[in-house]
Amino acid sequence: MKKLINAIKNLNQMQKEKTRLNKEFKITEKVFDEIKINSKLNEKQKKIANEFLDTAQRYYKDAKYYQEKGDVFSSMGCLNYAHGWLDAGLKAGLFVKK
């Protein structure tokens, strides 16, 4: 009986994690849709901004890959890195809201 109860608890926890992961994907997608590279940047700064955006997109794609593999932990980690790059770019003025 304990094993069954633990299995049910684990399933409930996994469902909560998947729900949170889906929410984080939506937030990340919204940020990608709402930002653009700041047009007031010089060429060197634009290159850096593109690198920030590219890195965030790559982490996002990695998060999708891990989600498809059922690895919620790694997927969430990749999304957190994507958020970090996007947030840093916004705070540094590399990105602006559309």
C-alpha cells in the first residue's frame, strides 16, 4: 500500500512540474514575441545583442528537446538560462519592448 501511495504522490508531483514547465514555456515565448533588438545600438552593440538573443533561443530549443525527452529538470534549467539572457539583455539596453 505504501508503494502505491508513493507512486500516486510521484505522479501528482510530476504533473505539477509539467504544468509549471508549460507555464514557463509560455512566459518565455511571450518575452521573445515582445522584444526586439534596440535600433539605437552601434554595430558592435548590435552584434552583442544578436549573440544574447541567439544564446537565449538556443537554450529555449534545448529546453524543448529535454521536454520531449521527459526530462523536466533539464528543461526547466535551460528555460532559466534563456530567461537570464533575455533579462540581462533587457537590463543592459540591448533589447527593447516592441
